[in-house]
Amino acid sequence: MNRIRTINIHEAKTHLSRLVEQAAQGESFVIAKAGKPMVKVVALQTPMAHQVRRIGFLAGRIKVPDDFDQMGSEQIAPLFEGTRPAQY
């Protein structure tokens, strides 16, 4: 069984750069103050290269109408003008 290492706060301050680097490599640790565990330092879960979202991944698969920015303008404009929109 692998126990998580406990570091006192003074040692953590003294060796913070090294400890952070070790945590980033998967070596989690706990910082304690007066023997009482306070925080656990672990590496962030970053996405793998194949999990990263790609901009433009639907290029060529969908069609956006040329007038997409005008769609519904007859119903939306009156809302800004304080009048009632025309019925559908």
C-alpha cells in the first residue's frame, strides 16, 4: 500500500518548487501544520491530446444559412422597440 507523504509547512515553503514538480509528476503529498494535515497537493488532471476540443471539427459537415444572422429578426426587433411582435 502506497502512503501519501506528509510534509510540514516549513519544509513545504523551503522546497516548494521541488515539491510542486514532484506533485506534477504524480507524487501527491500532504502539507501539515503542527502535525495536523491541512491540504493535499496533487497534479491537475489535464486532457490527453486526443481529448482536446478542436475548433472547426464539423467543417464541411454542416451548412449554415447565409442569412443566419437575420433569422427571426421580424420577431426580435419589436421586442427591442417596445412593440408587439407579429404573430407567426
